[in-house]
Amino acid sequence: MANLFDLSGRIALITGSTDGLGKAIARGLGRANAKVIINGRSSQDKLDAVVREFSIQGISCNGALFDVTNASEVETKIKEIERDLGPIDILVNNAGVNIRWKAADMPVEKFKQNVDINLLGPFIVSRAVAKRMMERKSGKIINICSLMSELGRDSVSAYAASKGGLKMLTQNMAVEWAKHNIQVNGIGPGYFATKLTAPLRKQGSAFNDFIVNRTPAGRWGTPEELIGSAVFLSSGASDFVNGHILYVDGGILATIGKPANED
Ligand code: GCO
């Protein structure tokens, strides 16, 4: 049974993994014995620091600097990775941003930037990796969606649109690539304590209280709480799971909420 979740001998590329949820997922896959490739967009120093940190923790780790929205850069890097390190068995499309802006006022360029990173990026990287997985007739792709693949909220239109699109892209990749023994699935985090949500989590703030009350588990998630789902969807345990979005959200999507005076 333990082998079902063992990632020994597999190489996992996690985009946007120098910080936050991506870094936690990368650490978790490394601790499940995968060789992990950390990715960042621009800072070689930041990338090197995470590679050093993981290596000290006994995790087999390399770094790859590339911008997920740059198709030619991605193709060059994926070719280099597979030449120098070996075949990519697991791809986690995690790189993402949330440009919070009221839709009516949001500059078009900002909307486009958010969708490019969160939706076009996973398309570009998945395409480059999947064509190689097809040759090997084996692969795992995990797209980091969001509870906002299902629900909207004021001032996150670009983010929600991108994550809703990523849910459907996940399902479509799954449909097209399942016959090549490539399983494509998503993980949909609820509200997690990361830098991205730091502005929302100020203790005693109305939004923090709102989320704590709106989430049946009564708290924010911690990045480490995504690891089990990532290991499951990266491992042999999910070989017949295709096009599934696994929500890790403390139950927030299961409820319509509760009256203020209810426990
Ligand atoms: C917000 C938050 C959310 C969540 C994200 C988790 O502004 O409401 O950033 O977008 O963090 O959806 O999946």
C-alpha cells in the first residue's frame, strides 16, 4: 500500500514553486521521493536559495528559471530539463497571481496579464510537456485551480475567470490525453494562509472573520495541507482518475453559509 503513493524515480516540475503553495507542494513531492524541479520566473537567487534549502532537507532538487507565458522559453527549458535531468513524469501548473481590481475599472492589460499567467501559462507548459509524455505513454499533470473555479467574489474577476477557465482546460486536457495514459486533474484550494492572501488575513479584519465563519472547518488552510492531494494525483494511486478537480477547501464549497448567530 505504501508504494501506491511512492514517487521514487519520478521527476516532478512545479511551476511557481519558490514560494507559497507551489513551494509546499514541491517539498511534499520531494518527501515522497520525487526529484523536484523548482521554477521561478525571474530571480535566479530566489531559485538557488530554495534549491539549497531543499537539498539541505535531503530533497533531490534542481531549479529551472522560465516565464510560463513565454512559449519559446518554455520549449527551450523543457528540452534542456529532459536532456540534462531526464523525463518529466509529473507537471504541477501552480504559477499564478491574483490581480484584485473592480471589474468596471480594471485596465485591460491587467486583466490580460492575470489570465496569461493563470490560464495561458498552464496551456503553454502542459503542451510542451505532454507531447513528450505521449511518446512515453505516461504522465501526470496537475493544474492548481481554485475555489474560484466555481465561485466569484467582488474584485477578483480576472482571477476567477482564469481559474474557471483552468478547470475547463483541465477537463479538456484529460479528455484528449487520457488515451496516452496521461492523467490530467486539478487541485482547488480554498482559502489558505500564504503571501497571496496576507492582505485578506489581518486578524480581526472583516474579511478574515468572514472566511473563518464561511468555512465549515472554521479556519484558513495551511500550505502543507495540499501535499496529500498532490502526492495522490502524482502517484499510481490515481491512474484511473481523469479530469477531476479535487477541492481542498475546509468545506467552503459544500455550504451556502450560516446565519451570524449560529454555531
Ligand atoms: C481572494 C483570494 C482567493 C483565494 C484563492 C484560493 O482574493 O479571494 O486570494 O482568490 O486565495 O482563490 O484558491
